[in-house]
Amino acid sequence: MPVDNFAIQMKACELSSSFHSKGETAQISAVWRFMKKHGYIYRFATHTVQRNPKETVTEATDFMTIHHALLDELVRDKR
């Protein structure tokens, strides 16, 4: 099950109507900021999954529940 920035963008659109209403450029930027802010790594050369997707369903669901709100933040720079 490949997971890339586009997959994260599509899932965020499914979970959040306000994220879905943003323009495509804003969505892509939000996904990149989210990944950078939280230290998530996008592996360009990994072509096979490390674990069976059935083993990670609960973990993935928990991840999306916790983190999708972060993509919805109205203010990206809290200074």
C-alpha cells in the first residue's frame, strides 16, 4: 500500500470539508508543512510495504484521527 503526499492530501480532503475547500496549491503546501513540522519522512525509493497493511489498520486510523485536525489549522505561523 503506497502512501505518498497525494494519498495524504486525498485522505485529508475526505476527512475535512474545510481542507477540501482549499485550492490544490494550498492543500499541497499544507501537506508538506505538516510533514516537515512533525518530522515525517517521505521515502522516494521505497516500493514495497514494510508490514502487511492489515496489521496497520488500527495504527493508521489512530494516526489520521489525531493528525487530520492539524491540516485544518487556520493560522500556519503562530508567532
